Amino acid sequence: MLTISVAVHNNWHLTKKFLESIFNLTTVPYRLVVTDNASTDETTEALRALAAEEKIELVRNEKNLGFSEPHRRAFATCPGEFFAVLNNDLVVCQGWAEEMLVEFQKDEKVVQVGLKRSCCALDNEGTGGPGEDVEYLEASFMIVRAPEIRLLRGGLFDPMYQFAYYEDSDLSLRIRQAGLKLAAVDLPITHLGAATTAGSRSACSRTRLWCGAPAPAAT
């Protein structure tokens, strides 16, 4: 079974479309863990209603814990082999999960699969940008093989990244340092809020939308 994790903070109009796409276009067995990071709009009540219908597993935080911590906690509950981290401002496509999961079958050393059009190259500051070589995969849309990730120093997202920013750069680097591999697929995923881009600082834009995080100062 695939465990899907999403962290949200307000923006129900985006989260609603994301959830509808998951419900309608995900055909592999899955469980969906939604972490509400202290939302103050209609998100909270809407998610409670979905949880009552057993469409999602809802975790409600009384304060905003950011991006990394909610996914670390959801990862700890993952009962199966695969764990997905998704952005709540996207709409998935038909067959998205199958196309990503097949990459793990092609090479047993592949433990992280993400999008080709996301940032794949890293600069010297650890910031993602476009590139031909897959050095890094954004956590905006990824699946990992859980047993191997648990064995990595730092696990899914290293706790040193307390709120957000660069946790996914670090994950991809640790995977490669362990002699394991990344793979990227080309899928027609729609980003409704333009929260994930292929340019510099894209991870910062992504996390501000998901978690209400302030942007780091530009240098």
C-alpha cells in the first residue's frame, strides 16, 4: 500500500482540488494522511468531514509545525513499502502513482522518484535549479521506498531542518552518498498555485504556500 502525506495550512480552495484529484485519479491501494497545520479558514471543518467519511486520516496540529515535521510523523506510521510526499496546490494525473512506482522495479537501487520538470540540479548553496543530471528531486511531488529511507542517517527529513527549506536537497544528497539512486518521470501534473517552479528558490515558494512559512532573506 502507498501512504500519501500532505501538509496544509489554509488555502482550502487549493486543497479541495488536490484531494478530489487524489480520490478520482489514484488507482493503486493507498492511505492518505492529511496534516492540518493550525489552519484558520474552512480547511479544518472540511477535513474533519472527510475524516468522518474515512476518506482521509486527519492529523490536526494546534500550531504550525511547518513542512518537515508533519511528513516525518506521517512517515513513522507508514505500514507499507512506499511513501509519497505531495504538495496541496497540485492536481495529479491519471496513472501518476503507477508510472512513478514502476521506476522502482527498473532498478533496485532507486529509492526516490520525482518529477523531471522539477529542480534536478543543485548549485553550491544547495538550491535547486533546472539540469540534465538528476542530482536532486523536490519534495513537492515524490515517492520514496520506505525501508531503505529508514536506514539512512537522518531518515526521511533530517530533524536539523526544523521548519522548512533544503530538507529535500539534503535527502537526495544522503541517498546518493549511500550509493542509492534517484529517478525522474515526466508527468502532466498541474500546479494550481504556481507554488513549485523550476527556478531558483522554488522550494521556498512551495513551502510558504503549504505551511505559511516566511521566506528566507535573499542573499
